[in-house]
Amino acid sequence: MDSFKGEISISDIEYEPISVKDLLVQMKNTAELMIDLSYTSVLYQNEELANEVLRLEERMDILELRAQMSLLMAARNPTDAEQLAPVLGIVAATDQISDAAGDIAKVVLEDVRLPEAMRSSLPEALELLVKGVVTSDSTYANQALDSIDLESQTGVRVIAIRRENEWILNPGPQTRIGVDDVVFLRGPRPTIDEVYEKLTGEAYTSPVSEQPQIDDLERAVDTIVHMKNLSELSVDLAYSSVLFDDKDLAQEVRNLEVEVDALESRLEAWVLQAASDANDPVSLRGLIHLSTSTEVISDAAIDISEGVLRDITTHPVVRLAVQESDEVITRIQVDAGSELDGTRILDGVPDKDISMSVIAIRRDDDWILAPETELTIQANDILIAKGTQRAAEVFRNYS
């Protein structure tokens, strides 16, 4: 088991004049990566990834304390205090997400049991997330991501880099991969093995999976994957609702929370039923921990967006923090007979020249996450899409 050590302890933190905007950006990006890594560590029972989550949790604690200090220093009068209080709420909610992700990772690291055969029940379409250390003779060493052109060539994305105790989250095209960097890759199974070998000089060996000894384990794993995707989406929508002061997006966060509640109940019911027939019912204990932590993430996302629903004016520092991303999230409802009604996602939304990436569709009370390109959009669908500001403006006119 890898050990982990942060760059600085909480007791050593002193006030520094750091931008609250920058701190919020780091907290948001850290929380999103933690959700991804923690669920993946559980699904693949990967202790290395679980330890990386605890590294990030330690980092988040430091970011939260620095953000609190900066916000307190910024409040010079009652008006400042009123405007900054909701920002403190966002900081606290982000830390709750971090703590919940840490609890998920601890299911793997501590004596909390999970079904050993979970890996063999994973959906074939699920992308892998792997961690590798860059060797000096790697063809990727000292290369910028745009020169490697990894994603377009292989479909594999570099989602984060750890350089000693420094984290590079959401690395951009100009980010260089250095020797001894710990690189986190996400991508399809057929190509990620090749990328991993070029990066590390070692062949990637998939863990051997046991055959399920529990009936219908695939259904439980599908539920966990769906909960992971909904949690990631709810956090993304929560921050976007704050950015645009968008009540519709904030309401979708509430709708997602209802779906997460239903999935939590479904998973717990499955565990109770499976435990009655299992040879080793204690092996299912970790799934209960997982569902509980997922609910915490969902509730924290609501806390982030709550001020929008209550008409609390968004403080400029929050807008600046979320605007660091070049991409925006937009929500529209498809009208019957509109140009989107009957359009396949494959054909481009709204068209191939100005396309938004549809990341989720709410159809009646069901959520379709990462919809397949052949899927046809229907009247009354709620589309959640991501793209540039210009594409989003055009997109809203096509509903």
C-alpha cells in the first residue's frame, strides 16, 4: 500500500494573501477528481487510486482553511459579510464532497468488505482509469499534450498529473509531461494499454477477476456506476447554476438528488436481499457505505446551488472562479416540432458546425447519461449540454 504525505500540515497553515477565486477553482477541480478516483478505486478495488484520494483530501483540507482565512479578511463591513456568507457555504459544501469521496476510498483501504468479483461485473463500455509513472525513456516524456495529440489519436485523456506534492488538475494543451510525473489516464480499454506502456515502459496488467458468487451482482454494479455519474453531473451543474444564476440548472440539481435517493434505496434493498442468500454477507458491507457517501455528495451539491434558488445574489468572486473554464453548461427543453426534435446526437447538436456536447438527457423521470450518438432527441426532453459560450448561445435558440 502506497503511503501518502501532504506538502504541509494543517497546523502549519498561516494566512497568505491568496485569491479566493483561485482557491475556489482549485477546490472545485479537486472535488471533481476525487469523486472520479474514489468510485474507480471501489469498482476496481484499487488501493493505489484510493491512496491518491486521501492525498487529495488532505490537500482539500488545506484549501478550505486558506479560503476561510481569505474570506474572513475580505469582510470589512456588514454588507461584505452578507455577500461573502454564501461563499463560505460553497466552501463548506465542497469540503463535504471531499470528505465523502475520502470515505468511499476508505472502503478499499480499511477493513470494510466488498464483493471480490465486482470487477468481472463492470460494464464493457466503462472507461478505464489508470495511474502510471513516466519513465525517462518514454516517448511522452518532456512533451506537451498538444504535441502528443493523445486524445484524438487514441481516445485516452490525461485527467490529472501529480508532480511530487504538486497537483496539475485539468491539464491544458501546453502542459508538459515530465519524467517521474504520476499521470492519471482515462480512456477505452483497447487503447489505454498501449498508452500506459509507452508512458511507463511496462505493460498494463488488468487485475484477475473472480466469477460472481452473488446472484445479480451486475445489477448492483450498474447502480453504482450510475450513482457515480449522477454525482459528478450534480456537482458540475451546481457550480454552473451559480455561475449563470440559473434557477433551471439549480432545479436540475434537485432533480438529480431525487434520483440519487432512489438509487440509494434500490442498492440498499439489493444488499439486504443478497445478504440473505450470500455465503459471506459481510462482504456486502462496503456497498452500504458507498450509498451513504453518495447521498452526502448529492446533498452537498444542493447546498452549493441553494443560494440560486433562494435568489441570493451571487458574489463576483464565485462567478470569476467558475468562469475559469472555457466551457459552459446549458439546459434547454426541446419543443415539439423544433429543429432539435427528431435529431440524432450523431448529426450534431444543434449542428455539426456549432456543436454542443450533450452530457445528459432527462426524459420524463429518467436520466440518460453520456447518451449514445445514435440516440434521437425527442420533444419535451431536457438536454444538458456542454460547449463554448458561442455554441451555447446558438444552442438556446434551437429548442
